[in-house]
Amino acid sequence: MGLNLLVISSYYHPAEVYGGPVPALRNLNRAMALSGHKVTTYTTDANGAIDLTVLGQEVLMVDGLPVTYFPRWWFGRKQKPCNLFFSPIMGQQLRRLQPGAFDLILTHASFCDPGRMAAAASRRTGIPFIYYTHGGYEPWAFKHKYWKKRVYWELVEKGVLSGAAGMVVCNEAETDLLRGLRLRTPIRRIPWGVDIPLGGSSPARERLAAWFPALADRPFWLFLSRLHPKKGLDLLIPAFAALAREFPDWLLVLAGPDEGGYRAQLERMVAERGLELRILFTGMVTGEAKAALLAHADCFVLPSYSEGFPVVVVEALGYGRPVVITTSCYVPEVAEGEAGLVVLPEVGALAAALREMMRDPAFRATCSQKALSLAQRCFTWEAVAKQTLDYYREVIRCHSTA
């Protein structure tokens, strides 16, 4: 029998400015619907400092599923703080929710107001809710702006989590931290999935060259994520610089949107090392251009200091890219499946891993084959949906017998 699910999220497609969680949540909703379940989404019109141009408070069909975008409020201003998701109108809608209207509430709104309102609706209606952390309790992330988070934790978030019927975390480091906070809520690690490209469906190399002429006939590393201090680009640039003379043909592509003006700082780092012709900034890439980069990169790298679950790493695996990531990316399957190298977030360790990949084409080819096999085995939406639905039913069953 199909479940009737209410998803409450701080933001939703097409608010791609918020990175990997946006397409991940959209695809999870579609996977649930394809499995025969009803999915309704309440979200805000947040799109960074501006709002999405959608009809607020009206039910819109997105991918054939009902989505309501509630307007944010910030003293009547058009420009709003990027991570402000305060929506009194969403709160009014949730206060009208009736017991039994849904089987389960799923919240994607850690440390922000929609999560608080979802927990209040759950208490009032008796509908159980599952709290998705999205990496918010990874140790580095939790310490970032620590005192603000600690105050909010004591005043609000601890009460939200104590009422949750279950939690979905991105990695085991989050589980350890949450247990250290003395939470006894059931916790499950469930990865995000990806759409594995069909053979022959990726853009041709000629298309890549049309977008980025410098990549026409050069081997290249691909970094694909936000340009943000936590992504470890201050490690990657000097690590690549240390190898630039040894591997003169290789380029490094830094693809992703600038956040908070960090790109200017990175460009200075590149210029100081004389690498302007070796490191390419593309800005944000989507659609066919993104697919072309993933399909034709010789290797993928993400040297983050902190990740919840980096969907882009799994996307790279799905394209059969050998990967180099740091331990704080928390994708242990990469090492277990021998799909690449996992190193500490240090310049020396990262440079050694880059060198090992660049100097050994046979090793890259082996990693490539194992990367695709790993993605097909563990990270398809079919596999992720099965894990997710098993947990949903377990939570509902335990709640009904409590």
C-alpha cells in the first residue's frame, strides 16, 4: 500500500544556488512517486538573497508532483539573507493540518524555521516526522558559527529533534556527534542516489571543446562544487601547483558558483603561482555543459574539509570517473570499492594522490571501471528508494505501537 508523504523543505527546485541537496531532494521525491507513493511538498520561495519567480501559496505541479512555494518574510525587503527561511504563511498552513492527513512528515530544514514548524505540526496532529540532517551535524559544520548554533540548539533544535520519530544522517560522524548530544532518536545513514547515464548518452568531446576550448585535447582534473572555503580549494591549488611542472599537459577545472566573493581570493592564489593558463574557472555549470565535464574529465577531485553527503562525488562515480576525495567527504564506499583514493585534508597527502593518478593511466582505468560498478550497485535511485522506504515503514510501525 502506498504512503502519503508530506515533505517540508527550506528550499526546492529550481533553487540550485543551495547546491547538491536541491537536485537530490527533487530526485528522491520522484523516486518515491515512481514507487507508488503520494508526495506533497511545502517549501519556501528562497533562492539565495532573492526569491524564486513562482506563484506563492498556489499548488504547482513540479515533475507531476504538487509543490507549494510559500513566500519568505524579512521586513518587507526584496533582498533577504541567503539562509533565511522564515515563512509565517507556511506556519499558518501547517497549523491547519489535520490528524491523519498524511502518514509521515519528512523535514529537510535543519537549524531553520520550517523544521520548527514541522515539529509543532507533528506534535499537534500525531503524524510522525523524520528529520533529515543534510550534513548539519558533521563535526566541522556543527562547529562553524558554533555559538549561534549552540544557542539555537538549546532554545529550539533540541526540542525539534527530541520529538522526531527518526533521523536520516549523511555519515557516521553525524551519528557520533548526535549521540554525544544525548539524543536517543532512531538514526539511519542513507546515501543519496544519482541517475546513471546510459551508454552513449553523454555529450561528445567536441561539445566540451565548444564550451571550453582549452579542454579540447588536454587531460584535466575536475572540481565541481561551490567555491566556498570549506571545499578545500586552499589545499587543491597548492597541491596542483606542486605538480604543474612534472605534468605540463594537465589542467585543473574549477567549476561551480562563487559564494561570498571567494573566487577573487582563489584567483589571487592562482596568479601568485603563475597558473592562470593551467587552472580554468568556469562559473556555475548545469545541464549538458555539466554532463560534458563529468563525462570527459580524466579524474574528479573534491578535497573538502566538511561534507554531509557530496552528491557530486556519486555523480562522478556514475560517469565512471576515478576520484580523489578527503576523509571528511564521508564516502567510505570509494575506498571500499577501490574507485579512487581517499586522503586526509592536507596539501602533501592530496598532492601525492594527484600524482599517483596522473602518472598511472592503468590505475585510472581500473578505478574508472570500479567507480561505475560501485555507482550501479549502491547509488542508483532504485537502491536508495528501497532503503528509504524500508526505514519509513519501520518508523511508522514503531510510532504506531509506541
